[in-house]
Amino acid sequence: MTGMSATQIEAIYNALDCCVTHEIFTEQGKNLDDIARKTEEFSYALMAPVMEMSLRGVRIDEVRRTEVLNEYLKNHARVKRNLLRIVEEGIGFKNFNYRSPTQVGKLFYDVMGFKEIKGRSSSGRWSRVANRDALEKLQVNWLASPICRHIILLRELDKKINFLEVKQESGRFMSGYNIAGTNTGRLSSSTNDFETGGNSQNVERKLREILIPDEGMKFCNVDLEQADARNVGAICWETFVETHGEAFAGSYLDACESGDLHTTVCRMAWRDLEWGTDSALFRAVADEIAYREFSYRDMSKKLGHGTNYYATPRTAAAHTKVATKVIEEFQLNYFEAFPVIGDANHTPPKYVPGEGFKYDNWHQYVRTQLEEVGSITTPFFNRRRIFYGRPDDDATLREGIAYAPQSMTADEIDQGIINLWRAKLGTQLLVQVHDSILFQYPEEREAEIIPQALELLTIRMQLKKGREFYVPVEGKIGWNWSDSSENNEFGLVKWKGPGADTRTRPPVRTPRGHKLADFLHG
């Protein structure tokens, strides 16, 4: 390429890049079966609405961002000052840097003498670690507890401060979305192509207050309600209704559709409580304290989700801080109530010579699929994932069990996004967060748009035996992305029909030294 200009070289490079990509696309297309082609077509349909979200971004309330940032910076300084006083004056470890895994490890393992906790370091090596999991394990020791708490809090504050300080484009928070970024089909997000913005799918509630709609627009955030759990119920129905009957196959799906899954689970798992016969009082019983600060309903929510995904009592205890014995009792009752999911002993499927594996529940069915075909294909959306781990490994089995319901949730919200985008109601897509979508709409058209949007985002299916199935959606409306509260009156409130939200649009606040026009138009 001697003698060519930089522009000519770039043009040749781009042309070759397009030609090679097209050649790969053509050849790869010849090898796609019907399942893979359907996933490909679904991904193509999603590209336009996702690109719009990436290019549009979400408007930032600069005044509120400054307020929240200053609040976090003050808290950070106070917590850091306390930590250094404990470590330097109390222990004698000078110039301590809590951000350094090496120094944190040296403090706990070399200076304080605690038993080393091993794991994979950021470089992938198996060595002693000082990550959050390690700190939470060390925290059980009363001497380590205050130091661990301070370090965990500081690291969380660092993330929030970085989010608030990150470079933005024209006063908007931008994200780049990756359609093929996960094994389940969920979108992932990160900085955009210009290295600005960040991950919009991991923004905590308080930080969401700084994201606001454009002038004349209002936010609506739509969530799929208990999507993963309901999808577990639908999968169990599809798998077992023809072989085991409706009562067996529908035991969990019926509970999901009862109106209050977690209270229903409480009644089945803790049958000795004084439930009475008045269904209106069941929730009050479920909200009674069961263990430490957890109510029975809290525990049914945490433990039910983990049990669905093959969590053993020991694993669940580590994550929920609930005693192993309590979890063992819960799981015995849970599997008795919902035998379609699994059994308390995690019994593998039986192998019958000449007939193959025989399975009696969903967990066994997934194990069979992994051992016989090495892949799981979701019902309805036919998204297939090949598993390369050992099929008899519990880690592989847990991934296989979680795959189908989580993948269905991703496809349900994404199909709703496609529906909403194609309907051209005047809505503008902003942020997708796994099982929810944030969009803005012309405020004066609220009564017209919201009911149509909620229907478009409700994905209805027909299960075997003609059973209707869908994951309910809940819409919330407001003028910033966080839930409404005493300190955030203009946040999101539940949509209850036209005219139910009597609030008026908040006044626009401008940063000091900025004209209103400059603030609104960047």
C-alpha cells in the first residue's frame, strides 16, 4: 500500500472487512438448522429497537446528579477516615489501600493471621483472594467484621461515584447494548462505541433519580412479574402434563397464578402455622418473623427461587445467611408440595436398560437432556444452548436448570420490545434491564398509550392441553427512573388507569451559571 493516502488505506480496509464478513455470513448460513435460524431472525428483529436505545440514551438531571454525587463523596470520606483509623491506629498497618487486593490480603492473612480464603484472582490464577465473597466469609470473625464492613461499603461507594462521574455525551447517559452478549439471550450493556456512558442494567435505585425524561415526555417502566418462577411452571407443565397428568404438572404453575406465589409457598412449607380459613389473613401470617429478621414470606421468596435452581441447603445457607437445618426442613416440604420440580435428595434419573433414562421431575429431566444431547432448547422460543461442561457435574446441572426459565424471560421482554417498537405509538425506548423496559411517551397521550403498551408487552402463549399462559406486566409512571418516595415525590408510581396520577410535572432546575436553553439542549 505504498504511496496510498491514509484515507485510501482505510477505505480498502473497510471494504475488505465488509467482504470477509459477508463471506462468513453466507457460509455460516448454510449450516444453520431451523432452531438456530429462528434465533438468528429474532436477533435481527431486535437490532433496530436496540440500536435506537443505544443512540438515544437517557437525559441526566445535572442538578440532582451533583447533589447525589456530593452526598456520596461525603459518605465516602467519612467511611474511609474511620477505616484508616481502625487499620492504622488500631492494628498498626500503615498506608493501607482498601482498593488493593494485595494489601487487603496482607492485612487479613499476614498481619491478622486469618486462614487464607482461596479462589480465582482477576488474572484467573488460583490463589488467596480478598474479593467480596472472601470479605463476607471473614466477616463472621468479630475482629475482622468492622474492617470487612468498611471495605465492602467503600467499594460499593466507589462504583456509585464512578457512575456519577463518568463522561457523558450531551447531558445524556448512553449505553451500548450487545444482543449476543450472554448465553441466555439476555441483553448486556456497557460503554458505547465512543467509550462514554456505561452499564445501564446495573444502576441502583437512588442513582436512577438522576435520569429523567425529555421535555414534554414522561417515563413508563414495565416489569414482568415473577417471570422466572412462572416460566419454571410453564416448562414443568409442557414437560409433564401428558405423562404425569395436570395435577402433577400444574402444581407449581397453579401456585404461581394464585395471585401471591410466596404466600402460597409459605402455606405449603409451614403448614403448622395458624393460617385459619380466611384467605384475606394469609398474608399477615406469612409476614410474621420466622428466622432472625426474615419473615416466612421473605424466606419462601429467597429459598423457593434457590430451590428451583438446584441450590443445596449448604449453598442456600451461604447466600441467604439462614441456618442449614431451617433450609433442609423448607426443602423437604417444598418438594412435597411441588414434586414436579425435584426432590429433596436430588435423586438422579433412573437408567432402564433398553429404554434409556426415566425421569420423574424437572431437575431429573434437565440432567437427562445434558447427558443425552448436551443441550437445552427452550419451549415456545426455541432458543438452544449447548453445554460444554461435564454433564454429571453439579455446576453444569445448575446452569442447565437456570437456562430455560431465564432465557424465556429474556425473550419475553425482547419480544415485547419488538412489538412496542413496531406499533409506532409515539413511545421512545430507553433502557432494557433483563425483565423490564423503560420508555418515554408524550405526557398528554398517557391515557391512550399506556394501556396499548402494556398489552403489547404481554406475551401470550398456549400450553399443552389448551392452557393459556402469560407473564403479567406491571407499569409504573413518573418523571425520574427511581420509585416514588417521601424524598422522591416525582418518581415512579404504579399505573392505575387514566387520571389516577394527579401529580403535575416537576419544575426544571438548572445548574448554577447555565441558561435554561443551554441545559435543555446541551
